[in-house]
Amino acid sequence: MNSTVCSKSNLKWRDYLHRARVHTYQGGNHKMSDKTIVCKDCNANFVFTQNEQDFYKEKGFENDPLRCPDCRSARKRQSRGGNFRGERTMHSAVCSECGISTTVPFEPSGDKPVYCKECYQSRR
Ligand SMILES: [Zn+2]
Ligand SMILES: [Zn+2]
């Protein structure tokens, strides 16, 4: 039933559009439906691929992801651990006060200053 009459030139434009839509709906053509999304947290562009969209649909998610895979897994880790003491995820950052590189137990957002331990304590 899926006879391969793929001579595009013979089809009228409307027929072509129709066929394209049917293809996409059936998941037959995976090339043109990748989406580029801007991450809500870090503003990085990431690609929400057709495969991932299918996966989301299967899981029953109706919305596109708002965050890039990195931020998503970071959030997952946070919500799972809550206030985890033993294994904190440390992020490297540069102290806004003295400029040394340090590690902080949260992800530096870029618009807030980050302090190393000494500077943080001396500011209190
Ligand atoms: Zn992100
Ligand atoms: Zn410092």
C-alpha cells in the first residue's frame, strides 16, 4: 500500500504537502522534525530530536522540554537528593571577590556573584 512513487515533480504541491504530513505522522520520515529549543536555565540551544519527541509522546508527555539535557539531569539529581549531605555535586566557579577558582555546591547561574569559602565567610 505504500507504493514508492517518489517522483516529486509529478505531484502537485498540495499533494506533496499532504504526503509529507502523513509521513511525519506515521514516523516514516525522521529528518525534518527536529526542533531547536533554547534552554530555560542556561540559554544554550539544544536539539529536541524527532526520536526524543516520539519518546516523549510514548511516555505521555505533552510539552516540549524546557531545558537542555545537562540542566535536566542536574535538576533530576537535585529533586532526587533533596538536601543530600554525603555526595554533593560541586561545580567549579571563579570567586567574584578574589578571582581564584573554587568549587560551590550549586550551579553558578552567571548573574549572581560566587564567592570562595574565605570570601563568603568574611562577608558575613
Ligand atoms: Zn541548560
Ligand atoms: Zn574569594
